[in-house]
Amino acid sequence: MKLGSRIESKSSVCHGKPVIEDTRVMVTSVLGSLASGLTESDVAREYGIEVEDVRAAVRYANELVERESLHSVAGQAP
């Protein structure tokens, strides 16, 4: 299943987790590497992907966050 530009999910690859298209590189791995301080170029080189793949992973994560909404449960703050 195509999830966005350069991002896909297949039940036969990484248990269906979102990955860079035609690879086994999980979006979470790319984001974690960026969060640890690596540059886009470093991440691309580390995983053998293109810088545009790294940017696609960030766009995908951004889209997920944009769609997210929090709902409080009675008596609890979100």
C-alpha cells in the first residue's frame, strides 16, 4: 500500500510498518537517526537511500501529526 510519496507499507516487509519504497528501511529508523542529530545526508548514506527519501519520511510523519487529535477522558486533561 502506498502511504505517500516514496513511503509504502506491505505486510510482508517489516511487519507492515511504513518503509521507504522498495527498501526495508523503516520510517521510524530514519526519524530516529535525524532525532539523534544526523543530517539528512548522513541518514541517506547510512541507509543507502536518497536524501529525498529522508525528506519523504519527515513529510509522512508530519502528515500523521497533522491528522492527530487528542480527546480528553472525563475528569482527565489531555
